[in-house]
Amino acid sequence: MRGYEAKAQVMADVATVIEQARREGRDLATALRIARVTLAYLSGPQPDPEQARALEAFDKQLRQLSS
């Protein structure tokens, strides 16, 4: 159960970062960049496979937004 609690907390933390960035008037791409950096920090130097997939999803969204 601890693993699910930790993942839920990380998701809540990232969602909070995105929401705060949007409240500050930042565009979606900037909010996603801030959330991506937060997730990378929380994942540590060797993210597990699930974290690596989440980071790749952020990268894909950022590439699409910059196109």
C-alpha cells in the first residue's frame, strides 16, 4: 500500500505545481515544463519504469506544444 500512497502524493504534488503555474498566469507549456522538472526531481537520478514513462509523456507533450 505504501507504493500507491507515494505515487498518489507525487501526482498530487505535480498537479499542485501545474495549478500554481496556471494561477500565476503561465501558459500551458511553461506549466508543463515546471511540472516535468518537479517530476524529474521527485524521481531521482534513476527513475523507475513508470516514472520514466511519465517523463517521456511530458517530453512528448512539450514537443507537440512547441511544434
